[in-house]
Amino acid sequence: MDKSVESSRTAITDSFLVWLNDTGVKLSHRLVGEVKLKDIYVIPDIQEYDEKTEKLIDIHTSSSVLESRENFILSGDEQIGKTSLFKFFYIKILKNSEVCVYLQAKNINNNYEKAINEALESQYINLLLPEFISYERKTILIDDFEKISLKKNNIHKFFNYLEKNNIRIIVSCESNYSYISSDIPSFDSFRKPKLLELGHQKREELISRWVSLGKEESISSEGENYKQTDLVKSKIDGVLKKKIVPARPVYILMILQMFEAHKKLNVELTSYGHCYQQLIYANFESGKIHKEQYEKYLNVLTELSWWIFKNDKNPNYNDIDIFFDEYERKFLSSDRNIVTESLIGCSILMTDSIDYKFKYPYIYYFFVAKKIAESYTESPETRKATENLLKKLHKEDYANILIFVTHHTKNSWILNEIRSCLKEQFDEELKRITPWRGSDLRGFQLFPVTVNKFSPSIIFFAPIKETNFSRDQLKFIQNFMQRIPDLVIEQREISTERKKKNEYLDNQEKLNNEDVEQDELSYDILSNINKVFKSMEIAGQIINNRHASIEKSVITNLALDGIDAGLRFLNFFLNISDKAQESIVRFIAENIALDSRMTNSEVKEHAEQAYLHLTYNVLYATIQKIAHSIGSKEAFEVYRQIESSKNTPVHSLIKLSIDLQFNKTLNIQEIIRLNQCFSNNVVCQRLMKQLIIQHIYMYPVDFKEKQKIAQLLNVSLKHQRWMELENKGSSLKIKKSAS
């Protein structure tokens, strides 16, 4: 028995201890015989709203619930981890020398004293209700409250009994039930936070725990764990994308398990398409759909998704009958009521009493793409629909459908279509005046700077070619490079820097969720920029998923087309920046002057600095974006070949960024070579230094190696030795306390 979860006066039964350690998902790990919940559990965050104003009060860790003696009703979507959180609460409460009892709401009846006593008998050795009540500090955890059979009056009596006996109450329920709970007076005094899905920081914590299982903890292994964690996280983020798969622990663990099935965490043997298909099969299994019926249900879902796609709406109750009438003219009949009820029961479909819809976006994308992949060569209708998808690639739904098409087919037509789409991006003259607003920059989510107002008009006539970042092309910001402070390798805690990055990614996702539909921006610069990077992402997905099965020349051409599209955008941007410099600086200066006591010359100086800083940040962020979209660890030789054949500064920077992002290593000889190449190009040299320094902030690097890099790059190493010694001491303290 695990003594660490026993109170001084109580002992947990063996059967309940097994349940407390159960992950709820069948997991196997190559280095660990049994994966226990405590080994991988990550405490989720909660958010609270003001019930009157409905404004967000705060987001904080759910462990804060135990710091208060108030009563709580925690709501959350299905499979978000409510029961696992209660297991964590239970153990935490016992470790605080308190007592706790866990109850399933469905087991509570009018004889609630008996129900509590039975729960105590199953959970503790020699602890019954009278002794439980005698404890000064005690808690009852009531799970799945939406399943309670008590009527409102009896719920009130039940809660009165608990409060009379000074028992703290923590309740969990489905998100939908939380709205109904407002009609239950007993909940008026309860705090009502909502359980959140795992953001980037929480995902990293969970994955880090997974990759560390069975490994001996040491400072020397820290860097390797970070690299392995990032490798797996990048794959999982690729599957989750922008919340098309819920970022819930159960889904992340299922995906990890799929990777683990290949005996290693390097997941090149599986495709994202396989992951999505296995998630759908898991839903079928949970809904008790027999395997021999899978093909029928897959076919119904394929046709239903296509009906929704063609009609651009979800079917209502009348439409669903129309759909099945059409379906049964082409395929063998099925009991439509059983089929729809089964699909709702296994969380594939959902209904709001008006419409039927797919519960999660990935399921819809998966089946629309399946239809396109299967019928493209034979169906003119499908080819026309695909052409429309490519034209409106800036729309998130359309881009996602095309990404899923690449999971379903290895046919060359999708490669040809994507390559053609990439070649068309920013390849024509722009023959009109176009406003470029600050909100456009934020909407694009590439630029790390904040722009309040930005509305000067620009006009651009020259044909657009790929930029090369030559010294002459970047001449207009070279003076700026000489005026800004030198880069320094500062003292920074790696875990803090990684947390900042994850917080930034979470904020970007929140901003993206607030974005307006971009269809009305079809002819705006923003939609064209988005189209470039969406098509690059699709090309990158193909490279990552199919690098082992398509010829190297095909990968090279696809990578080249993707990089070229990004570089045409950069050339477009550089021309705008150069030609519109005077009007943009004047506009920024006017805005600064409205709220400033600076002199006119100072205002102009600040405006020029702001403009050049924005321009530089766009260059840096776009290089990283191209590398992230097109890059692949497995295809690195292709990027090396592209750099060699192109022989331009920008291609060297892209290859460096891909190397750092995907191989996560610092090559001293490569740094020496690039430093020499960029000796007469201060902008590229600055970009190179920033890429390398950012890598040092994210991964442990030996102090001597840092010294050598700092010397090569001619940057100072600020307090780094002291910092490293402090970090080692902190790490050892943490490991000692954990043991």
C-alpha cells in the first residue's frame, strides 16, 4: 500500500488505491511496466466568471480549489479530466491529514447517509460515517452530478445535511449541466469555475513527464529531455492543430500511445491521418459499435460530411431524412434512427434539437477529405470543389480540408495541385492601392510586435520575385542595425523562457479564436498572406508524412516551391517597406505626437525606430515561419541541398532555422561558416545571431560551448556562469525535494 496517501488515522483499501492510480486509459510505455496516474498527471487550469456580468475574473491552477474551504461546482466538457482531477484532490487532501470521500452522483439516493457509508467502506479500512463526521476537516467529492437522480428538494436536503456536518463540498458536472445548476438554489453559494483544456504549457508538462518515464534524472539528461519533449510536442500540436482536436489529456495520451506503438517516440512510421482514424475508431468502440459495422458507419459519415460541405450548412431534422433518402438510392439501406443515435452516443455527431453536426472539427475535415481523395479522379464535381478550396485557401476550414486530403491519398494529383497553388502566390503585380492596417498584422499572427493604428495606403507595381536578402536589398535598414543595442546572451532560466513561449502560443490561439471570418477579405493583402502560409503548411505536412515514400526530387521541388512562395511575400514586404517608408514614418510620428511631450526631432527619431523595428521583426518572424512550415527533421538533407544550389543569404538563414527547430543542435563549424558568409551583411548577421541566442535560451548548452559561441558571434556572455551554477543548485534542490 502507498503510505504517502494515508492519513495518520486512516488507511486506504488496496482496491481503491488501484483506482486512484488508474489513468483511465490503457497505456503502455517501453521503459515502464505500469504507467500510473501520479507519474504523468498534470494539474489543469480553471477559469471563473462573474455570474452577473459574465466577465472573466481569473484563470488559475485548479489546485487552488483546495486552498479555500468554500464549496465548488467544477464544470467541464466530457473527457476533459474531471475524475482524474478528483483523484488528485483525494490524494492531496489525505496528505494534508484530512479525510475525503468520493461519490458517484448516480449512486446518491434519498438514503444518502447509507450511500456515503458504503463509499467509506469501499475506500477506507475501518472508517465509517460517524468517525468521518468527527473529523474537523473533511471533504466530499461528488462526480458527474448531472447523473444524480434526486429531485431539487432532496438535493437541497442532501446539501443541508453535508453543511450541517461541516463537510466541504466539491462537485463536478458536464458543461451543459452547469447552466441547469443555476436553477438549483443549493448551488447559489457555490463558486463555479470551468475546467480548461491543456494549453501549450500544460501539454509540455504532460509530454515531458511521459518522455522522462523510466529514465534516471540527471542534469546531463535535461537537454535531451527538452529536445525529445519538443519533438513529440511538435507532432502532437500538428495533430491537434488549432483546436480541431480537443486538447484534453485523454486525447493527448491516446496520441502518445499511438506513437508508442511503434516502439519509439520518433513517429516517422505513422501519419497524422492514422492518428485521426484511430481516434474515430476509439469513439466507435466507446459507443459499442461492432467492428464489422465500421465500414458502414465510415461510409455514412463520408457521405454526410460531403452533404454538409456541398450545402454549406448542418442538416436539420427534415434535412437528415432527405440525406438518408439520397444515401439509400446509392447504397444499401440502414436503419437511420439507429445509425444517428449510435453516432451521437459515441460522440461523433451531436444535436441541439434543431441541427445535426459533427461534434469535433477534425471528424468533419477527415470525412470531407476522404470523399475528395476517393472521388477526385472520377468526379468533375469533386475536382471543381477542390479548385474552389485552393482559391479560398485563406479560409481555415478550406485549408484544413486540404491538409486532411494529404493524409488520405498518395496520388500525385494533390502534390501537383499544391505545387501549382504555391507557384501562384505573390507571383503577379499588385495594381491597386491597398490599405494595410495594424489589425491586419495582428490577424496574420506572425508579427511579435504590437501596432495600435496603421493605415497608410501603398501602391506597388513591380513584378514580384523571391528575395535573397542581399546586402543591397537590405540597405535601407542597415543603418538601423548599427544604431540598436548589441545582442547579449543574457542570464535566463530555460524553464522560464519555455513557459513564456508557451504562454505566447496560448495567447495567439486565443487571438485566433476571436478573429473575424476572412471570406470578406478574399481580395485583401491579409488573405493573400494567409494563403501563402496555409499552402506552405500543407506542403510541409506532405513532406513530414510522406518523406519515406516519395522520391527525394519530389520532396526537393515541394520544399523549393514552399520556400519560394514565402520569399516572394518577403520581397513584396521589403518593397513596400522601402517605398512606403516616408508615409509610414509620418503616420507613426503623428500618433506618437498626440500623446507625447517630445520635441519634433525626437518624435521623428522614435517613429523611424518603430518603423525599422517592425520591418526587422517581420523579417525574423517570417524566416522562422517558413522554416516551421516547410521544415522536417527527416528531410534535412534536402534543405542542405537547397541552400547549396541557391547560395543566397536568405536560404542559409532558412536552413539554419530548420536545423535549430527540428534537429535542435548547435553546430560550431556551421556557425563559423555562416559568420564568415554574413561578414558584410549586418542584417543577416543580426538575424543569425538572434536565431542562435534564442536557441540557447530554450535548451541547456554547456558553458564552455556558450563561451565559444559568444566569442564567434562577438556578443557578451552576461553573468552566464553565475546563472548556470544557480540553475544546477536549483535543479538539485528540486530533485532532492521530489525524492
